[in-house]
Amino acid sequence: MFQSIANTIQLHRKLVLALAGLGCITFSPQAIAQEEEEQDLGTEVVNVVKTYAPTISDAFKVKQTPTLNDDGAATKRPVQYQIFSVPVASTFTPAKGKAAGVKKLKAPKSWDNYATLGFGNNTTLLAELFSNFEISRTDNAGVYFRHNSSQRGIDGLQTDNKYYDTRLDGNYYSRQRDMSYGFEAGVEHQIYNWYGSALNTELSNDILDFTDDVDQTYLSGYVGANIAIDDSYFKKASATFRYTGDSFSSSEINARIQPEFEFPVSELNFKVLGDIDYLSGRFEENYTGNDEIKYSFLNAGLSPSLVYIADDLTANLGVKAYVSLDTNASETNFNIYPNVNASYNLLDELLVVYAGAEGGLNQNTYYQFKNDNPFISPTQLVKPSSKLYEGFGGLKGKLSSVIAYNLRGSYSNTNDHVLFTRNTFDGNALNTQPYQQANSFNAIYDDIKTLNVFAELQVEVSENFAIGGQVNFNSYTLENQAEAWNLPKIDATVFTRFDITEKLYGGASVFFVGEREALNSYSGIVVTNETVTLDSYLDLNANFGYRVSDRLNVFVKGSNLLGKNYDKWIDYPVQSIQVLGGATYKFDW
């Protein structure tokens, strides 16, 4: 009996433990039952008062949350997503787009060649021919010929005043994959007369038997070459050799080589420009007819600079160094010049501010002198000019898409600046040369400081109409000379071009040059120097053309339409009204 009671109690205890295990979610009932079965409960004596009738309410739920020790829990792995595209059949077909209609303009036909021929009063002749030959896809050659001449266009002169100007140029150019190079050559023939003299009038026969043979002939020729290489420290180089001579046995040779190198340095570019200039020449005699004149110079220059280019700022910081060797005088000069400039875009090209200081050595030549003033005598003293510095600053930009402007001020200091004065007339000399009749000019030198103000405005209303102009104001301070001879204090230019119809076009220009001071020198018993003021002048020019076809244009040009015989140089009046008409024909070979 006692055994039966014990077994019943043991069964009830198991039931209670089982119900408790159901109330606790952290323990396994199976594990508890196995543990209870393995324990030896032993034998106990129980006094039964009444039979035990257990109920469910006697079991209770454990409410306390157990502590979880998860030190050994695995680290959460990152989740990686992958999208698998699956084609889906669709019956939708989008409509095809249609480009907006744009009227296609026919590109104008370009021609490789043209010829111009024109005739005018004073027996004026104008002839031009340009021809381009495409040798291959990368190589081209070209030839250019030009002739301009006029006969006796100035009345009241005792001597001939005709002129001829003829030149022929040729070039060859090749553009390869990584480099380009070219060659050029040309000859030039010019004839001028020393017709400008106070003695050169119909009333001067009693004073001087003025000869009619006062012409000068210039002949010059040159050859040159240039090369440019891509993706190389050696960027480009040019070389030129020129010969100049005249009908008085004058001769000059000038050879010049200018290489350029560029090295990238961080965000900067380091540029080095070289300049080697050799000049040698001679004149048969000096102005008084005594001694031969010889000159020879070797100038070598180097110009290193750092160039910085940003979105709105461009700056160049460098110097120029020149060594000039006068081989005839056995003198050597060394000069260093500034080479600094910068520009800053303040208002998106509406306002660009720029400033700088620059200088350099300019080797004057007989070729340059005769281009500036063809009435010089073949008795010149030739030497270089040295611009010690030129400080400048200004504003430029576009006020709108059609209006552009430029305002600039500068101050420069130049040693041995070139001035042209008339050669002294010697009343006691024989004056046997045609340039000794108080009618030729001489290049003299002086140190000049120049204050300059420059203004320019251009208005391009459309492709069919544009107008513009510029003006210069100058103030000179000289070291030795009384005036800046033949240099104007003010000069201005106004020009316009326009298309009246699709076939009719034209243009006009007005040149204004202010008063200049000229020097008259007479040598007799005493030397007399006289300052003469040359009047200012206004020169009006116009041209009109008509496009007969794509190939043929006819034109008419008028020069000095105000009809003023103003003096460009002292006692050198220009031709009055000049009218020239002709045609231009374009073609392909």
C-alpha cells in the first residue's frame, strides 16, 4: 500500500514538473524528464489525510525573463542582393522620332585660285594672281604674284613721280601626323623717285638745273623655313635669310633663327624662346660722297618665362636677355628686359583686365627703312633700337555679342628710336647724286619716352554689316632732338563693310593723321635748321563690288576721294583722286 501511495505521489510530482516546464519557454521538457528519471528519490513515509486531487491551477507560469549568454553567437553576415533580369515579352512598339526640319544652307564654293586685273587714272595698273596646288592630302604649294604701279599722278613737278611695286612669293606646306613644316621664298622689285623737294617746281629752273633722273630701284629676296612638332619639348622654329640691294650698289644680308621650347612644370608651362639675328651690309658712300659705310651686328637673345593659364587668369612671368655684338666697332652690349603680362576675365568676357611690362631689342635694317620710307638715301647709319621697357594696362571685352572694345594706356622708354629727317642740302656742293637735291631722308636716332593712349571699338551688327575704328594719342619726350620728327601726336582710322544685296557689296575707310613736325636743314655759309609743321590730313577711301557669278566679281575703288594733295613727308605731295576699276576671277585648275 505504501508502495502504491509512493508511486502515486511520484506520478503527481512528475505531472506538476511537466506543467511547470510548459510554462517556461527556455527549458526543454524532455531534458527535465530524463533528469528526473535518472535521480534516485529514495523511500519516504507519507501520512495521508485525504486523497490528493491536483488541478491545473496549481501550476504557475514563470514570468521572469531569463538571461541569455550569447558570447559565442555567430557574427551577422552581410546581406548581398542580386537582381536577375528576365526578359519580358511586350507588344508595345514606340513611334519613330522625327527630326525637326532645318533648312540646309548650301556651303559657298571655295576656289583654289584667283586672278585680279584693274586699271585706273594716272595710268594705274593693279594685277594679282594667287594659285594653290594640292599635291596630296597633307601637302600643299602656293604661288602669289602682285603688281601695282602708277605714272606721273602729281601735277606741277619737274621730275618724274612714277612708282612700281612688284613681288612674287611661293610656299610649300606639309602637315604630317606628329609634325608640320613649310618652306617659302620670294622676290620683290620696287622703283620710286625722289620727287619731293622745295627745288622741284617749274619755277626753280633758275636756281638749280634739276635732273629728271631721280629714281631709285630696290631689289630684295628671301628664303625661309619653319617646323612645328607635336608632343615634344621642342615646339617650333623658324629661319629666314633675306638679301636687299639697290641701284646704288648697296647690299644687305640678314639671317635670323627663332626656336621655341616648352616644358610642363606642375600646373605651369615653362617656355624658352631663342633669337639669333645676324645682319651685315654696306653702302657705296656716305651722303657727302666720301667714305664707304659698313655695318655688321650679331644679336643673340634668350627669353625664359613661366606661363599660367586658369579659367579666368592668364599670366606670363619672364625676362628677355640679349647680347649684341657690333663687329665693326668691336663693341658688345648686354641688356635684360622685362617680359611680364597678365589678363583676368572679370565679367565673363564683358570685362577683361590686362597689364604688363615688356621690352626687347629690335635690329633695324635697310629693308625695314625703305619699307617705312622709300625716299631715304642709300647712305644710312644702321644700328639696333633697344626698348628698355613698355608698361601697359587696359580693359577689353564685349559689351554684347556684336560690340567689342579695347582701351589701353602705355608708357615706354626706347634708346636709339628711329626718326626720319630730310638730308641737309649743301648749296656749296656739286650735288651730283639724284638724292642730294634736298629730296631724300636720313634715319637718325634719339632716346624717346612715349606716353600712348589707344582706343578701339568694333561693331559687327550682322554678317552683312560691320563698322569700327581706332585712335592713338601720343606724347613724346626726347633726349636730344627738338621734336619727334614726322611722328603724329594723333592718328585715327574708321572703317566699315557692308552687303547692300546678295550680289552688291562695298566698304569704306577714313584715315586721319594729325600735324607732324619736319626738319629742314640748309648748309651754306652757315647751317640753318628750320622746323616745318606738316598739316594734318584726312584720306577717304571707298570700294564697291558686284558678284556677277560664283566665279566673277567686278569692282571699283576710290582713294583720296577728298582730292587733297597733302604731304605725307615734307614736300612729298600724294596723288589726288584715284579711281581704279577691275575684275576678279576665281577658278580651279
